[in-house]
Amino acid sequence: MFKFDFSGDDIDEEVEGKQEQKRDEPKAEDQSAGAKASFALTPAIYDISDLLQDLPSRLCYTLVPVKSELPIPRREVFDIKVQIMADEDILLPALDTDSSETVTATSEGFIKKELQILLSNTEDLRTDLYEGGLKSWEGAGDLVEYLAEERVEIGNGVLELGCGSALPSIYLFQKHLQSIQKSDESGAPIQTTSFILSDYNYSVLRLMTAPNFLLAYYRACVVSDTEPVASQQQQQELDLEITPELISQFIEFLKVNNIAVKFISGSWDSVGFSQLLGYSYPMTDDEQIKYSLVLASETIYSLSTISSFTSLFLDCITYWGTSSARAGALVAAKEIYFGVGGTVRQFIELVRKLGGKIATVRRIAGRSSGIARVVLQATKPGA
């Protein structure tokens, strides 16, 4: 076992109980049915080239250490806030030209409320509006540790639900880049590998998740680190100049190596989410987004969403339909989320009720607060 250290803006376990109590305390202005309905955005899918538009001229980031591995680059939260303050209009998504004025106004209003929350120094989450995507919660670190120590393979690719900064997926992405660099040029067709990142908030995907993939490419393929970075550099704020040439080079690299990186925003409590993945209705192999591993961390904290998450999670495992092949699945979580109601026991019961099997593959004892954490492995027997 090795320690996965978070610092700076990351959660402190000694105060996590208080923060978790805030998770289910929506602001008064958001409690009406009308407000909640306007915030429930329809899921939408984006290619990474869509979300790398209008980046600032420089990205500031730090390196999260992983023992004997490449550190994981993660964009700094203060850098995101600077970008928002500079010009929030460029952060609005490009909507379908057929969208009505009402839909357009509602979507833009929602995104602007997201940005206001991201600029706040007092809120980690707000129900139905912001789900804490700028925080690197402890479960993400637990997942990275497990993936590294167990040498988990990605197969056709990875789907991460509730990704935020997407540290587990970024770790696997860097490992995949390293394997490409080391592989022999046999001339054989390169199998497509997909990375699908889902977060409730479009702004988090654009401001944090997508830039982290660009940073990972830079660290793995441009800088080409071969040795663990010194501890002082891990804590140091680094920066990268962003040029059109760098972004084009990155997009071309993905294309040449058959790597698909896509992002899904919006609520997972919607049939539209599963339709975007292509498993809710018949599709050809060319139309489906393939993946072999489903990841999630700190996604079972809320009683209002644990059922919808569990249902979607098991649907994702059975993505291959009647085939005997199944995606592997890992969930990292705290055993109890005080003040909110979500528990690992409840999640396990829901999984079993829906026909899945689940086992604890790692348990991390709590420190001062006494809150233990676990990594769970779920399976769904074939039809």
C-alpha cells in the first residue's frame, strides 16, 4: 500500500463530516420545483476537440504523485477561477441550432449559475446545480491506488461516472500513452480505445477534466518523464503554454492512435444518458462507444440519487447486451456519509436487488474522524 497525497484545495478528512452535511442542503432559491426542473439539463455528449476550444494562453497545474509511476497532472482551481473571471461567455456550450429560445436561455442560465458556484470559496456542492467536480475527493485517490497496485487493464477503454478531475481515468490514460510509446511498430491496425468521462456539470468537464487530458498528454509524450518527479516539484505550481499547434498535435495524436476521448454532461437519471452510450436501443458496432472498465468515486452520498446511479451503473456493466463479455466495475466510497444518508450498505443492497454481485476489494481505515473508506468491485452475471 502506498499513500496518495492530496493537498491545497483538497478535502481534509478532519472536516469531511461537516462538508458532507452541506451536500444535501440546497440554497433556498433552488428548492422550488420550477427551479429544479430548469436545472435538470438533458445529457449531452462532446468530443475532446469541442472542449479544448478557447483555452487560456497558459494552464497552471500541479502534479499528484503516484508511487513509482508518472505523477498525474491536475489543473489548479485558482487558474479555473481566473479564466471564468476573464470571460465567462466563451464557456457556454454550443447548442443545437434547432434548440428553441427557451431551451437556449435555460441552458445558458444554468451554466452561468454553475460558474457563479465555481467562483465561490464557500460551497463544495449545491443540490441540483453543482456536484463538487472541482474537488479531488479521497475516493479518487483510493481508486488510483487500487488501479496502480493491481495493474488493472483498460481493455477497450474506460467510462468514469461523476468524474470531476478524473484522476483515475487520467492515470489509465497516461499508462495507455506509455504503452503506445513502448509498443513495436508491427503495422497491424490499432484497436480503438475509448475514454468516456461523465460529470453533471458541463463547466467542470470543460474547465477541469478536458484540460487535464491535454496536460497528461504533454507530460507523457512531450516532456516524456521517465523517472518519478521530485517531491518539491510535485508541490510546485507548474504552467504550460497553450498554443493552437499543441492542441492540433494532441488531437492528431489521438486520431492516429485510435483514441476516442468523449465527455457527457447532465443528469444520469435520464434515458438520454444511456442512449448517448448506445446500449439502450439496437445500434451497430460502429455506432457503439466501447469500454471495458467502469469507474466511479464518491457517487453514492445522496439518497436522492443513489438509486438512479446504481441502476445506471449496472446498465453500464451489462453494456454488451446478451454477450458473455461484461465490463469490469469499481466504485470507491466512504462507508457512511453523515448528514446526507448515503451508505455503502445501501448501495450493496441496491446492486444485489437489481441482479448484480458486489465485493469489497479494499478497505481503508479512517484516521481522526474514524470514517472508513472502501473500493468495491461489481459484476453482473451474463444473460
